[in-house]
Amino acid sequence: MTTMFASLNHRAYRLWFAGALVANVGTWMQRIAQDWLVYTDLSAESGIAIGTVTALQFLPALLLGPYAGLLADRLPRRGLLMLTQALMGLLALGLGLLVLLGEATLWHVWLFALGLGVVSALDNPVRQTFVAELVPNETLPNAVALNSASFNAARLIGPAVSGLAIAAFGAGWVFVINAVSFVFTIIALLAMRTSDLVPVPHAERAKGQLREGFAYLRRRSDLMLILVVIGVASAFGLNFQMTSAMMARSEFGQGAADYGILGSIMAIGSLAGALLTARLGKPRVRRILVASLLFGVTSCLMAMAPTYWTYAVATIPVGFFTLTMLTSANTYMQTSTAPEMRGRVMAFYLMVLLGSTPIGSPVVGWIGETLGPRWSIGAGGIATVVIAAVGMAWARRRWDVELHYVPGAARRTQRFQVTSAADRARVDEAAQEVA
């Protein structure tokens, strides 16, 4: 257990963990309320309408991600986080007031979703890389994994509370509660002392830094493989807030509270996956690929669940492999990247993870509306199984790479087995990049 929660020994991380946990509960509450509001009140149970909301919320990550990553590499991250947290709170408050006043329409929700997406696109790379300032380098894999655990501990609470709150008071108050939750993160950031933070190199302002980040990724075939697999899984498989709304309402005839419970039950598996990753330490590419494959398989099984409760139980293994896949990928990307490149690399990762949603969610919504909710889940599962299997076959033929910190060593090293001189040259170059 000491290994699993090692990052909590550091004061700055404890403050961040507590503040982020409260804000994450509010975020999950708003996600449930937003999709339920659109699906049941503002549209005729339209999968396309709910898919459009999801697409608008994540589209800015696709367009602004690289620039946000550059800001994360250049500017003080704590100040940037205070700004983005305040803006997200104001957006939640504005939408909540519109709903409470009875003035909210579908285009209002679309507009606020787009606004939240813009701010989130700026916030995400900073949030991800700020963790490196909260703990020593050897504890970073654990801190990244515990961040995911915090997000999914909130997911245990947020959806269920949101469903009950919607049933009792309506969606408007849920948005207001989320607005208040961001205050806790800002207080945590203000409470941190400079002496609590770990100095992390910042990139100096120069021309061509975005191209430099992209060139760095192109030289790293291990990172590129992860981006491809995560991109397909995210676009077509990670649309649960939308597909579960369709399943709960259209397939099983359930209400808002039952829809919220689905998210909380899935979070049991998600939290377990995040905590297991925290205990295991730095992952290998192999773990990410295997978790992706099993995520796809369990998603297909979940799509075939005959009743509401069998579907609810089936969400647990799906949540487990989802978080094992995502937390391992996030940890690998951060811990195997040069510190001064980390913001840009994580921005590209988040651009793929979040920015692929606008591409996939309207397609998934159309599948659900045309062929039924089960196919909207099954199609994502099949797509993920295929890309994970292709990735495994490609990696097996080309290389077996592990980038890691060696305890007690002054530099990072890389073990590899390659089958061609060209591959060996690329891996050697990657090793020099992170030395």
C-alpha cells in the first residue's frame, strides 16, 4: 500500500490530489447532467444531438492541442491552471443559470460545450505536465496513476449523485455545483509553497518549436504506435457517457438516476485499473496493447448484455481495462519523454485522445440512432480489437522497446531488440533524445 500511494508523502501533491478530487466529482456530475439534458429534454432522444455535443466539447483539443502544449512548456504552469480552472467554473455557472431560468436551448448547450472545450484544450496539457512539479522524478509514474485514480474515484460518486440530483432538483443545480467545485482546486494551488515544488526545465521561446515537437514524435516509433491505438479506441470506443445514455433510456427504459448509477458502477473497475497501474510502476508498450485488446473484447461483451443489471455488471471489466490502457499510456508518454518536450508531447497525446472524439462520436451516435445502441458500443469494441491486434503484430515484427529510468543512474537508458539496421538507427536516435 505504501508503494501504491507513495506520491501522497509530498505536501504539494496532497493539496493537488484533494482539490482535484472535489473538482473531478463536479466534472462528472456535469457530464451526466449535460448529456441527460440534451437527450431527454432538448431533443427527441436523438443520438446525433448528443453526439454533436460531445464532438463540440472535444473538437478544440484537436485544433488547439499543440499550441496548448507549447504554452505548458514555456509558461508557469500553476498560474495557467488557476486561470483555466476559473474559466471552467464560470462556464458551468453560466449554463446552470440558463437552465434554472428555463432559457436553455440545444444551441446554448452546444455553445457552452464548445467554450468548455476551448478552455479544457488549454488546461489539459498544463494539468498533465504540472504533476512533474509536485513529486520527485522517481515518483512520477505513481503520481500520474494516482491522478487517474482520483478522476475515477470521483466517477464513483459524481454520476450517481448527479442522477439523484437531476431527479430531485433538475440539471441546472448540477451545473452550479460543478462551478463551485473549481474553487477547491484554486485554493489548493494557492496553498502550495514554492519550496514544495520540484524545478522542471521550461523551453525557451524560439521559432519552430511546434515542428520540433512533431519531429521528436516522428522519431519515436513507440510513442507513435501508442498514439494510433489510443486514437482509434478514443474515437469509437470511449463514448460511454453517450452510449450509456442511449442504452439506459432506449434499450432498458430507465431514468436519470439509473443512468447515473451506470457511470458509478463502471468507475469501480476504472478505479481498480488506475490503482493497479499505480502499484505496478512504469509500464511497457506491451501492457498498453494488451489492455487495449481486452478493452475491445469486454466492450463487445457489454454490448450483448440482455438486461440493465447485466449491462451494469459488464461495465466493471470495461472500466478496468479502459483505465489500465489510458493510465499506462499516459504514464509511458510522460516518463519516457525529455522534460523540456513533455508539454508538447502530452499535447499531441491529448489531441489524439480527446480530439479524435469529434470524429468518432457523431458516427457512434448515428450508429446508435440507426442500428440501435448495442451496435454503437459493439462497433467501438470491434474497432479497438482490430487496431490493438494490428499494433501487436507490427510491434512484434519491428521491435520490443522499453524506455525507463534506471534507479541510481544519472540518465535514462533504453533496451531494445530490432530486426533491421534502419530500426536500430531510429531506436538509437530515440535513446539519445531522452538521455
